[in-house]
Amino acid sequence: MHEPPPYAPTQASPGAPGPPVVLPPQAPPGVIPNAPPGPQGAPGQRERIAQVGNQFRAVMQNVERVILGKADVIARVLAAMCAGGHVLLLDVPGVGKTMLARSIAASIHCSFKRIQFTPDLLPLDITGNNVFNLRKKAFEFVPGPVFANLVLADEINRATPKTQAALLEVMAEGQVTVDGTTHVLPQPFLVIATMNPLEHDGTFPLPAAQLDRFSIRVSMGFPPPDAEMRMLDVHMGKDVAIGALSPVLGTDEFLAWQRLLPTIYVAESVKRYAVNVVTAMRSDSACLTPPSPRATLMWLRMAMAMAMLQGRDHVLPSDLQACAVDVLAHRVVVSGQRNGGAYVDYVVKQVPVER
């Protein structure tokens, strides 16, 4: 690939946002808009997808009672969770990263644990440990805070590399091994981690292997002025906003989202487009660390989740383009001062889509 033109902005940042996620209007049961000619799903699939779309909108509306003006970010996080992936929220303090994770946990009836990462946090503080029971005169395993459906890893870069590495097996395999014994985590198991990109004192950068465990990296950004005005009214009221939320989706219903995901149809031309994009990056000398095959797989799974939550039983190239920066930007390293998100966006637009 020829040397691409300069990108803007040139300073390092969490990544340029991709095209906005368009939330569809509520469709009647069994109706999927814009269904393409070609392979159709099994009987009842359209009804199940329509039901998932309605549940998705209910969760969105519930979370938006607290997180105002960020429907696009909420949709991306829910899509990543539907794809079975973990989420990294990278942004400055005070924009609602922790509140977003808590709001999603309050909207889905599942167990939730928060881990405040600090330099003195030990791996066993996360995974759990074997403790001697004096009554039973035997060691028994005491589960750590990772034994929950949704785990919030707050300020993950403040923990030491040893503690960060303790999350590798947990995030990749969904299990914990302590003293040679493996303990399986409850399903679903999802991690939402937050990180402040500005403050570097007392922090430890996440290695590439740790970053690769996160399906997407997104930024909250500042809310629009009108949304910030409404936020003041909501959070200055008598009732705490987060405490007013009640679950609108059960754990079994969310697991049904994940089970339905593999039934979403991905055409050969769409797969070829994804492979062509990552191949272009791998052949570009300016891309020092190109995406791995696992990144390609996560990219397709994210596109499948976005298609399903929008009420479609098939993936379009636009789904891949919409989430390319979220999935690939934190996995690539480009030469110079170029921004990874801008580079991914440039390559995605340069590679032609088969018609």
C-alpha cells in the first residue's frame, strides 16, 4: 500500500469515532427491514431477532435515563457484550464511564462487582484464594470479585503488570486457576474496564496482549449542551438517578442474545471485504503492528451483533465500517505521530466493497 496522506488529528487519542449507529424504529414481530435476497434464517429466526430488537431498545431507554446524549456509545457497548466481548472505556475523568457500566448492570438482571484498581492490588484480590477453614480443618476456595456476570475494572492501568496479567486467563477463558484447581466463572461473564489517558503518574501501561482481550475501545466524549442541561436536572434531583433504575432484561434473555448471534448470515463478499482490509494493513510498511486473525474474528462478531440489534438477520459492509475503529484502532501501531483510529478509518474507506 502506498504511503497514506497525513491524518488529522495527529496527536495520540483514543481513536476517531466511526459512523454513528442508527437505531431502527420498532418493527412489528417477524418483520426485518431491508432483508436481502439470498439465504434466509431458520423458521422463527425473524421473530426472535425482532424480539431481541425490542429488548435492546428497552435496555437503551433504561440506560438513557442516566446517561444522556450518548445513545451511540451505549449501543456499541451493548453490541460488544452481545458478541461476548469485553469493553475498554478510555476517556478523561468525569464523563460518565463508571456510571455507564453501573447503568448497564442495573438494566440487566445479573450479578455485578466493581474492582477499584490500585498499585497495591494483588492478583489473588481479583481471582480469589484458598483459605483454611478451622471448623472443617481444610482449605476452601473463596471466590474473588471476578465471579460475577458483569465486572467493572475501574482505572485498570493503575494496577501492576502482575495484577493486570491475572485478568488474561479470566477474560480469555472465562475461568480462574488457583493452586492448580480451575474454577469456571458464571455465564455471561463480561468485563468493562475504564482508563484515564491523561494522567500517567502511578499508572502502568497495558501490554498489547492485554489490550487485545478487549473487543472494542470506545470514548464517551463530552455530552452536547442540551444533554448536559438535562443531566443536571436528573442528577440534582431528590432521587439518585442510578438508584431509580430497575432491570428490564433477565440473564437468560441476555444469554439468548448471545446464542442467537451465530445465526446471523455473513455473505462471502462481506467476509472477503474484512479480510482485504486487514491484509491491506499487514502489507503496509507504515502499520508496525497490524491486526491479528483474532482481531478479524472479533470485528466480524461485532458487526453481526450490530446487525442483529438493529433488527437484521444479515451483515452489511456498513456494519463492518461502523465498528472498524472501535475494534481495530487499539490493536494497530502506526509509524510517526499518526492516530490509530484515523489510520483504520482511512484504510477501511480505501478498500473497495464488492457489489
